[in-house]
Amino acid sequence: MLYTLSQWGWLLPLAGFAWYWQTAVRVKEVAYQAVARRCEQEGVQLLDGSISLGSLKVGRGDRGSVSLLREYSFEFTSTGDQRYKGWVFTRGSRILSVDLPPHRLN
């Protein structure tokens, strides 16, 4: 039995969503590892053991190629009393920066 393109048309969006989901999970894990390393280097504690996606934009890479720019946020503490909010920025699956705002030291 032959199937027409219209009968298989639902498969393309489903494959696109599956690709995006798999990529998003991988990028989030890379970002989390970068945050955990940075917090350890700075001597602060990553709170809640997680990061959350703040924004997702389409942008241009170094060579002009289109890529996804993601901004994740996380919370950390340096003293145990106060929570601070930090950010990690990615382009594609590459970490651009992990930003910790000024915070109290012990």
C-alpha cells in the first residue's frame, strides 16, 4: 500500500519536536555542569540542585550560522542566610558565560 506525503505529514513536526527536546536536555545538562563547577570554584553552594530556562532566542553564531541562545537562571548562597540569583548563557551547546552577581563572603 502506498502512502502519500499528506498521510505522513504529521511525522515531520513530531521528528522536529523530538530533536529539539533531545538537544534541550543535553544543553541543560552541560549548563548545569558548568554552574556546578563555577559554584565550587567560588566556594558557594548551588541551591535546589537545579537550573531553569529563562529565555530562548534565535541568534547568530561566530560564523554567522543560526543557533539557539538560551539563558538559564539558578540560585546560590555564600553564607546560608541569603539567596542570590545567577545566570548561565549558552549558544547552541556551548557555554558563553556563567554569571554570579556580587555576594557576601562568609
